[in-house]
Amino acid sequence: MTIASVITAIQAVNATITGVISTPTAIPGAIHSESLPMVLVFVGRGRPERVSDFSLHFRDYYIRCYVKPISQDVKPDAGYAQAYALLQLFVEKYLDDITLGGAVQHMGTGARYEPPTMEDSGIVVLEYAGVMYHGFEILITTKEQIV
């Protein structure tokens, strides 16, 4: 798989999560309110390894969910509450299918049935194009076998 195809697969999974409005595969110049909650995928570090007659490729992906601009949050906790409800759905969805719809061998760095490598930031303030949002970040590591 290519990095682009994994990003597309991650966004296809994200698009199935109830409450998510936008899952673009290209990074936009700005986030518009009608597109929120929006999920963006950023490519992290990779670790290729050669094993006998095949290779393994591990790659980190940062999934950032921008839920609501803090400046538009009339009720102080509305965006925060919406963000943690979405975070729960993301974690459940990723644990339900650790192959991201068959796009990768599996999430994680160990064997297929070991726990996947996944971390989340909790609810944090994410900045994008100078605007602060309630949101969260999930870090996943994928494992691919390349023949």
C-alpha cells in the first residue's frame, strides 16, 4: 500500500463514524464551520525493516478531529462534550477493525493478534489556520508486509 492509499482508507473508516461531517484526504487551507466535525490525517514517522525475503513497514498516522471552534462555543462545555463523545466512537471503531478495512496488515507493531498500537490525546485544544478548536488526536501505528 502507498501512504496515499492508507490515508484514503483511514478517512473511509472515519467517514462511517456517526457525527463526523468531513473527512478530506487533502489538507485544506481553512476549516469551515459547515464541515465540522472534520477529521484530517497527518503522516508520521516510518520504520521499514527487511526480514528474510520480505519487508515490514511500520508507519505512524496522526488523526486529528476538529470538533468546534472554541470562540463559537456558546455553552462553555458543548464543544468539549461533543468531542469526548466522538473520541469514544473513534476508539471503538478502530479497535473493531484493526486492518482499517483491509488496507493494512493491522494496526500495531507486534503480531496480528497482539493489542494494536493506538494512543489518544484526550480532549485538547487544536489550532488550525489560527483558529482554536475543541478536539482530539489519535496516533495509530500501522504494519504492512511488503513482498
